[in-house]
Amino acid sequence: MLLTGSLIAQDDHVFPDTLYFCAPVDVQQVTDLDRLGTVVAELPEVHAKLVEMTGAWYGRRYAIAVEQDGGYAVHPVLMDGAVNEVQAVTADILGNGHLQVVLRTMHYVGHTGWEHAIHERDRAITVWDLQAGRCLLRLVHGQSREAWTNTFGSGNDSLPYDQRTIVASDGERSCAHHEVSFTTGTFTLTPQPTCPDGIPSEGVELGGAVRYQLFDGGWVKQ
């Protein structure tokens, strides 16, 4: 089972000692992509397309459709719906002469209102092996959160919100973000001073990079 989850545990930024490959998935064969969804990116190095899938579910789901004789082999790479932004590139991370697909994603939840607002973003990386039909890595490497509450003056309750007087506004922001870089057989998590949305990092020791080494069943922290 693939290990994944939050960076933050008891106010420390903790990554697992070992990250295991997941089991191979069932790869569907289709003759065309018309009913599958919308092509959002081309991956010509591996003769594939990243497809945002069509379906009656909450959130976005993505598959990689690899061209083959008579159609496509469809790999279900991001199926939990927790994706608002996605970028895909290819790299030979295993060093076996084959290219893997690296997907960087961002998931947002939140809302803005007159009384309260909250915005949370998780950034994750997924590495997919097209030859084996399985995920080699899925890890949340960045999280940010901002929230605030407005306090209105007494006697304002009967007024529309846009006519009320704000007497106080309190908020908080937090961030933990690591950039992920790869070399053949390794990847490194390097702490950053700010999250991509500009929130300063807290509790992250800059310069304290975390390095993982490839082994037969996954990745082990060095």
C-alpha cells in the first residue's frame, strides 16, 4: 500500500521513513477518447495524453491514455477527485531507460464570506510507471492555510452585510512547503521559505533537505 498523507504531525514536519510502490492497477483498453473525457496535456515522449475524465462525481479525476495499435491503454492515475491544478512532465527516474510521468497537483478547499473565510491548499507529487501500470510515489509536500473572522459593531445584526461596520478582524496563516527534485534513483525534498501562494513557512528548518533512495519496493529515507 502506498503511504501518503499530511506533512504536519504534532507541529513537526514529518515525512515517512519508507514510501512503498503501490500494486499495479487494471489498465483499460479503449478505441477512442471521446467518451473518456477531455485531453488537457500531450506527453509525446511516451506517446500519451493526460485526460480529465468525464463522470458524475465530485472533483476532477485524471487518466493517462497511452497510444497503442487500435486505440489507447488507459491508466487511472489521479482518481480521488482531490485535484484543482495539474502539471505533467516525463523523466527517467528509475534509470531503466523508460520514462515515467511526474504529476504535480494542487487541491484547494475553502470559501470567502462576510463573517468568516478559510482557504487551504495541498500540493502533491505523483510518479507513474507506464510500463508497470502503477504509482511509484504519491506524497503531499506542501500545505498552506489562511483563515480570518470579522467582528461587526453592536446593533448591526439587522443590516445587510455590506452596510455593517467591521470593528475587528482576526486571522491566522500557516505554511509548510518543500520543493521536490529528482535524480536517477533518488528524490530530494528541500524546505522553502514561503509557499507558492506567498505565505511564509513556519517551523521548517531551511537547509534541512530530506533525501530518499530507491530500493526494490519503493523509497527509503537517507
